[in-house]
Amino acid sequence: MADVELQVYLGLTPQQIRTHLLDMLARDPPAPGKRQVPFNAVETLLCYGLFSQVDPHRYGGANIGQVPAIVGTMAAFFRRTPGSITSKMLNLDGSRQHSARHEPLLFASLASQPERFVMLYQEIMTVARDLALDENILPDFLQLLNTRTTEDELLGQDDLPEGTGILLAGAEREIQAVEQTFGLGELLTERLVERKIRLAQHRFARGVLQNCGRACVFCGFAPHTLSERSGLLRASHIKPWAVSNQHERMDLQNGLAACPLHDAAFDQGYLTVDTTYVIRKAAILQASVDRDYRASVFFKDVLSTSLLLPPGAQWPAPQYLDYHWRHCYKG
């Protein structure tokens, strides 16, 4: 039965996608208090894609009007309310016990086959453009339409533990609750929870990059004309993810954006930032700078003396800088 339920989504043909899109265009806007039509497969897949842009747990009730603009755009195209979209997302990630089992099953299955989702998303966008649905109506919000990638790339994953066991440590209660409620099986349940963790890290990384003006806070390098996925700018935690609690892992004031070289130096403790936001070099790095002009290019000539952040940015919180100074810095 599960395979049949999933085939509705995973086996979508271009003609079925076209039919779903045309059905959505023909809908009337939702009437107040009237029950909305069920989500079709295209809408559901697009809601899955929205997880990389939006945390549905942050919005509902009084603050639903504060959802990111992409939710409002999708709601207008779906002829639905923004709250119905975030509710659907909560059903998909298994956060609601009354969700139909096939919804978290789909989430877990797509998490296990990220390349499958990319193919479906690209097909949806291709058919949409053939129907003259442009960026104003149905945006390519994942920026995957005109790329050859077949991977579902999430930002900030190099800041997470490599082993799945370590990654899921502390999530045992959620894993047990999802399995008891939906009976997806151990492997798919772990994939679902792992995906939620990775998505949270991705959203954290996007937020940090934006907060830092998409520039290295140590040298100012700013690859603005390149994609976020270029890898030339990284967003990492100041207090490492592995020793942070749930709040600290999502706190923008526990994150810095840096080019790969300065990110590695900070991560390994050759650089730190004190609570006055002055950048400090470990003695071992300073010795290298003094002896090698090539090291001095990157750690003297282009390295700022203090943190570089744009106007209006949230500055790192002192407790995170203090932790890095005490536990990570080689000085």
C-alpha cells in the first residue's frame, strides 16, 4: 500500500504535472471558513521543497502574517492561505500526530533519495515555464531549474558531525515518537529526523550568510555574483554544533560567515575573536606569518584587525566568543 501511495508523488509524469498546475490556476480563492480542496501531488512536493527556505514551526496563529515572502507567493498560486501551507509542512515532517501516514512517509522517502526530489522539482518548473508561469507566479525558489545538478545541496553541512549516529545523538525521543505514531520503520524514521536536523542547519547557514552580508567577516571577500552553493563562503558555528544545545544551534549570534581559508583557521583555533570583536592570531600562526610571506598574504595583508559586519547585523554574542576563546583557540 505504501508503494502505491508514494507512486502518486514519485511517479509523476509531465502530463500529470501539467494537469495539476492547470487545476490550481482554475481554482477560486479560498472562501472564509470553507474547507479547502486537498493538496495535489505537485503542491505537496513544492511544500517539501519549502523546508529549505522556511521553518514551519516558527509560524502559526498570531504571527502567520510574518512568514517569509515565498510562502505568500506560493499561497497565492495555490489559492490557499499561508497557514494551510505551513500546516501541510508540519504534516509532512511528522510533527503532527494526526497526519496521514503517507505524508511523513513521503518526507522520509525523499530524504532517502534527494536526487529524486531534484528531478521532480526540475520537471515541475520546466512544465510551469512551458505554461508561461513565470518567476512572479511560480518562482524557482530552489534555483535548480537552470542547473545540471542532480543533488539536493544543503548549506552548512560541513559544520555537522560526519557520522549519522553522532548527528542523531540527543534525538532519540523524537525518533521514538515518530516511529510509534507512524510506523515508518527504523531506517526511514532516522532519515526523517536526520533530514530535519540537516534542514535546520541549512536554514541557520542561510541566515548567517545573510546576516554577514554574504561576505567573509575576517577579510571581506564577497562572492556576490556566485551562487550560495559555490562553496567559496561558509557559515559555521562559533561554539561548535556538537556541544551546543538546540537554541544555540539556531542562534544567528552563534554564527560567522568566512571564506574557506579563514573558516578553517577559525574552526581549528588558529584565529579567534575576542568579546570586543578584535581578531586574534594564535602564536603558532603568527610565527608562520613572520617566517613565510605567503602566509602573511592571507593572515596579515588581507586579514582585518576586527570583525567585518554590515550595518544592522546581529553581532556574535559574548558567551559564544568566550567559549571559542577558552575551548577552541590555540592561543
